[in-house]
Amino acid sequence: MHKKEMPSGALALLILRVLRAGPMHGYAIAQRIHLLSSEVLRVEEGSLYPMLQKMLLKGWASSEWGISETNRKVRFYRISPAGRKQLAAGWSDYGRVHEAIQAVFRGA
Amino acid sequence: MNTIFRRIFYLLNRRRFEQELFDDMEFHREMAAQAGNRNFGNTLRLREEARDAWGWTWVDRFGQDLRYSIRMLRQSPGFTAMAVLILALGIGVNVAGFGFFNLMILRPLPIRHPETLLRFQRQSPGNFSDNFSNATVAFYREHSTMLSAVLELNFANLTIEGEAKPLHANFVTANFLSELGAVAAPGRILDPVRDDTPDAEPVVVLSHGYWERQFAADPSVIGRMIRLNGKPVTVVGVASPEFSGLGLESPDVWAPIARQPYFFNYNQALTDFSERGLNVQMWGRLRPGATPRAAEEELASLTSELRRQHPEDIWKDERLPSRPGGYAVGIRHEMYPVFGLVATLGLLILTAACGSLGGLLLARGVAREREIHIRAALGAGRGRLIRQLLTEALVLASVGMFAGVLLGYLVLRGLILWTGLPAWLDPSPDWRVIAFAVSLGLGTAVLFGLMPSLQIARQRHRASILRQFLIGGQVAASCGLLIVAGLLVRALNHAAHANPGFEYQKVISVDPALVGYTPAGARAYFDTLESRLARLSGVESVALVSNPPLGNRWTVMAAEIAGRSIGIHINHVNPAFFDTMRIPFLRGRNLLRGNKGEIAISESLARLQWPGENPVGKQFRLGTEACTVVGVTGSARLVSPEDSDAVEVYRLPDPDLLPSMVALIRTSGPPEGLVHTIESAARVIDPKLFPEVRLMKEAYRGKLQDAEYMAVGVIVLGCVALFLACAGILGLVAYAVAQGTREIGIRMALGARPSDIMAVVFARFLVPILTGSLVGIGGAGALSQILRRVLYGIGNIDPVSYVAAVGVLGGAAALAMLLPARQALRIDPLHSIRHE
């Protein structure tokens, strides 16, 4: 699954889910997704930052200053109530689609 | 909604956000590098992609394009100046035209609540009139519930002591000024209560212009007693200069209509319901919530009630249709063709401008070929190239638009000064004019920018179809305009020299305006006048007429004869009229006093109605009345000499008409010397009157003035169109030469003579120019159909105008082709072949 393109809807869900654990900077988000997916999913800079910008625009997340592990001042992203709502809606959508696909596979 | 706010917030703090994003990604990179993940992506590109999420990238690109366009345009000032000039002309002409239309028709007068003001008219099947009797309007005022105010207006001339010239008075209801929001500066305006009774103290309010002219803006004139028609009145105030009244003609003074009889010594006029009563124009102010329709319905029922009381004065089935009253000129159906004509002329100019500019841009495209190639080679996509070129067109259009609005404003201001329109007309562009100009500018930018842009960006501009269309369009537009201009000039020339069917050089008209006279009184007045004038040496004959030749009054009956709609001008005259105006009888005899139901018709009508027959003795219906034709006169278009479709019917006047008749006096020698003698003779009979004495010569000159304005206007348009067409052709020929450098070089190397080269260059343009001319001729033929009625008898297919216009156009086009084509001859064959 190395370098697999991820549908942008799924990426948004993953980022939101990861952010639910607490505010995090961009690199940490990528790392976290990588880790949690047992190093299968890899989020590239080229898709992570456009998605983060989009989430700021939609109001699903906000940004604030924080200090990184390496003692640098960086931006941390924090999930907003609208983001939580989006996560719930997106997750249940995803679940439905997933089940539907499974049903097709089972039936065929 | 919040998304939009966040987006705008981002735009406002773009620098900071971008820096933050940059830091984020830089940090990400460092961390990744530490973890051993090397990333070779293009940082700049990644950052741009991330920024894209906010949707503001186009702002940056647009800014880039804009800066680049401005730089490019500044690099070639000659091209830019020419393009802006062309655009300014194309847009300016249209802005001026629209501005005038806006001023006259769209923009309400500067009065209070113009939108609730209605102007009323009397109408019944077969009759219409703008004039009401004062008594009728008083009845409406008393009983109407839909109208919160009813306004009346009556024009009259008064004499002021020590002045030879008459004073133009507007007699109005006392609520007129306050209802329209006039303010006094200084003094007071008319008081709706105090000044509205027949026994009120007689007062006048001066117009600002008159106050300045007559009293040198002296504030002490307020409260002073002046004598008008010999009667003392008090000046109570001066209306402020911005006050427009309800039309384009500004009066010298306003006075309450209730006291009008005081100045003229007639007593019944205010209470008389018949036409002999005081004739007024009527406006009404709608009550809040009322609709014009409801007001009309109410007035219709009031009118039928009034007809029960005064059956002889109110027409059968009379209704009072309304139209918006708060505008300088009420829109009427007859105006539509004129609007259409003016709009078409403007559109033609715009077409010519667009075509011309398209040509210039194409020519420039060749010069920029290398630049575009380089940009494409560096990776600019086609969309990006087109966007860049369109931006350039947009920049040009914006500058052109600005210049056009300025030009339009100047033209309009000049026009107002030149034609003596009132000063309160404000020619500065309002939102309508700006919106009009902006939409024109954007439209032209797309039209002239898009097509050449597409061609250039596709690098396929060698296709010559577009060029052919550009040239054809311009030639057609300017050809049409030149023909119309030629027709108008011919008509003017013809009118100034041709015989209009009557002799006007030695005629003087006397309009005594016998307001309030009974028919018997009027008869006595005219008899006295006639006998006194007859005694003067130099007076040859005296006649009476209801619609004086070249005057502003007419009675027209629309009739359909042989499939053509004809305006029959009905004129009431006494038998002496024909001799006085030198209108010959071709058949039959003159009208005889006392024989009602007899008419004389003009030869033009006879020819239409009974072609090839003798009309004498035949019956002719005038409305409901059957009349007998007793004579056929020479065709004389007395009231509208410009309308070749007008025909005449003459009949004897009813006694009721006598008070509104005008006397015509033929002199044996030059008439100028007799004007004063006649004026005083007319004054002596009734010193209260102010008879208007005019030389018919001057009336004729005044009539020509309108045609002159029109001709000058269209000539200017024609010249503008010609200039545009030449500029366009010049550009396109230069383009063709530049493009064909190699071909020409080869031809020359093979031994072609200069004339051969010229022939090759010209041949490409011959077809579009010829086609364009043909289309232009056809268009002008159709367009001038509308003009028929103002051409003073010149046919709208007048060959002289057509040949002249095509000749001028052809010559100018040849010249415009010759100049750049000569460049072709200077081409060095070797150099040109090597060059490409």
C-alpha cells in the first residue's frame, strides 16, 4: 500500500479522527496515521497540507501555536465542534458504503 | 456562510497565512529528513497546491496578468493610444446617446416623488386631447379619492411694463409648487391655501433665471409690486434654480390659476366646462397605496357623471388614460422608431469600433508571435495564454470605457449648451449610464478580445475568415451610416432651396391667443384686425387659419389609403387663405363662406384616394362627417414640410374654433418693416392681449434647425464610423502584409512588379469590402424607411446619397489599404525569405 492515493474524503476522516485525540501539528498527524495504519497508509505533504487548508476553510479545524517535541514553535491543529460533527457523519457514511460493498461481495 | 467569511478573512491576511503554511511545511520537511525520509517534491508547487484550497489563486494570477498587460500596453504607446481612441469613440457615442435618452425619458425630473405623479389625457374613440377645462379638473379634484393632489398648468404670455418681449407665465394651481417640492430662495412659493381663491391677493413667484435676467438677482424685489398686463401684482418669491417644473420649457413666472382671469379680464373662463373655458393640462398625485389603474377607473366613472351634467362638453365614452408624469418627456408610441433608429446607429458605430479594434489586435498578434511562442514553450497552457490576452483586452476596455464615459459626458454637455436645453438637466453620468457603459465595455472586451485571443493562442491566426468578417462588418456599418448621413444632408439642402408648395418669404403670422373670447368676440376681433391691416400700405391680403403653417399645432387624422398609413392634416381656413399662401387651385373652386361640409383637398391626397379620377364632387369622410370635395389644391405640406407622406384637407372653421385662429398677412414688399406696425395694430384692439407676431421666414428657418441638428449628428456619426473603418482596414492590411512577408518576398524575387504585389494585397480585401458595402446599402435602405417622414420629400432610396456614400467609403478604404500596402514594396526579398 506504499504511496497509495487515498480518496480525499477518507483522508479528511482520518485526519479528523486522529485530531480527536488532541491538537497536533502537521507532521505528527502524518506520523500518527502512518503508525495507526500499521505503516500501511502514508500521507504525503502534497495531500496533507491542501487537506488541512481545506479543513481550516470549512471550519472543521482551527490552528493555534504550540511547541513541538523538537522545541520549535509550530502550528497545532485542533478539531472543532463542526469537525466532530463532520467526523460522525462521514464515519457513518463510510460505514454504510462499506457495508453495502460487503453485501454486494457476499451476494455475488 | 461562515466559509465565505473565513475565505475573506484569509484574503485579508493572506501574507500571514502563507507564511504560516510555509513554516508548517518547512518543519514537516525537517522532521521527515530527520526520520530518514527524503522528499524531492517541488516545494513551491506543493505550497501553491495547498494554498489553492482557499480559492484565491486567481487573484494572484489576475494580478500577474494585469501587471503584465499594463507593461505590454505601455511598451507600445501608439497601439494603445489608437485602441483607446477607437474604444472611446465607440463607447462614447453610445454613452452620449443613452445619456440623452436617460435624461429625457428614464431619469425622473428633480421633483418630489416623481414616481407617484401621473399625467392625464382625455380620450374617446376618435378623439384625444391634452387639454382639460379648468372647471372639469376642479370637479375631479373635488371628487377623486385616489388622487391626493390634482395639479393644473396653463401657459400664457403676459406683458411686463417697459419690456417689448412677452413674459412666459405658467398659471398653476396654488398647490403646484409645494406638491412638486419646490423651495423658494428667497421669499416664499405659492401657498396652497392662501393663494387658491379667486379673490386672493394677486401674486407671482419668479423663476430663478428670470430673477437674474430681469432683476439682476436683487433680493429686495420680494414684496415689490410689478405690473403684468397692466395689473399690479406682488412678487412673493423666487423658486430655487434646481426646480425643473414639469417639462423642458421653463417659465419666467408662476402665478395662481385662480387669478388668471384678473390679468385677462374674463370672468367665466374658470367655471366654463366647454372648450371656451380655460384650457389646462392635468397631473395627479396618487394617494399612497393607490394604483394608476384604480385612479383611471375612478376618473372614468367621475367623467361619465360629468357627462350627465354637461353632455355637450364631455365626449361620449370619454376616458382619462394616464402616463407617468414625473419625466421630462413622456414616452409615446411614435417615438419607438426613432429610438430604434438611434440605437441602430449607435450599434453600428460600436460594431465598427469592435471590428476595427479586432483588426488592430490581430495585427499586433503577428508582432507578438515570438513572445507567445516563447511563453508556450515555457509551459503556459492555452487557457493561461487566452486569459492573459483577455486580461489585456479588459485593461484596454476599461481605459476605453473611462474615456468613453468622459467623451459621452462632454458631448452631452455640449449638446445641452448648443440646443439651449434648460440648465437643470444634469448630464453627469448616473448609475444607469455607468452600468450601460460598463456593460458595453465588458461586451466589447469579450467581443474584440476573445476572438483574436483564441486565434493567437491557438497559433492558427492565419485563417482569414475572421479577417474577412471584421472588414465586412466595419465596411457595412460605416457604409450604412454614411448613406443615412447623406440622405439627411440632401434633405436639408433640398428643404432650404426647394419650394415647399407655398410661399413663406413675405408672410407674417399673428397669433392673438384669444383666450376666454366667445366666438362672436373673436369674430369681431378678427374683423377689426382685418379692416385695420387692410388700410396699411404694403399689406396685400389677410387670411385666417387654425393650424398656422410651420407652427406647433396640428390636427392629424390617421387614415389607411391604398394600404399605406397616411397622416391627413386637417386645417380650418377662410377662403382668403389659399391666395395669401400662394397655394394654387388645380381643379374645382375655392371654399365658399357659409357652405359647411365642403372641403378642398391637396393634390397629393387626390392622387392617393382617386388615382386618375377627378375628385371634384366626390364624397370624403372626415371622422363621422361626410364632406364634398369642391376643389383640389397644389400639395403644400404646411405644418410638417419634412413629412412627404403628409396630405392636406382644408375646410371652413366652425365658429367655436375662431378664438384659437391665427391671422396670416401677405405683404407686397419685404415683411420685416411691417412687423412692428402690425404688432401695434393688433395690440390696440385689445391691450390685454399679447399677440405673437412672427415672420414665416424665421419659422421656416426654425423648422430647418431640427433637421440641421439631426444631420449634423448623423454626419458626425458617419465620420466617426468612417474613421473607425479606415483604422480597422489599415490595421488588417498591415497585418496581412506582415503575415505575407515571405510570400511577397518570393514573388518579388521571381520578378513581380510593384503593381502585381499591390494587386495581390488588395485582392484579399476586395471581396469583404464589396460584400460589406452591399450589406451596408441594403441596411441603409431598410433603416431609412423610418426616416422617410423627415426627409422633406427626398426619397429614401435617393441615388445621389447612396453613390456619394459608397464613393467616399471606397476612396477612404483604398487610401487606408494603400498606406500599409506600400510597406510591402519595401520588403527586401532575400531578407524576408531568410527571416522566416
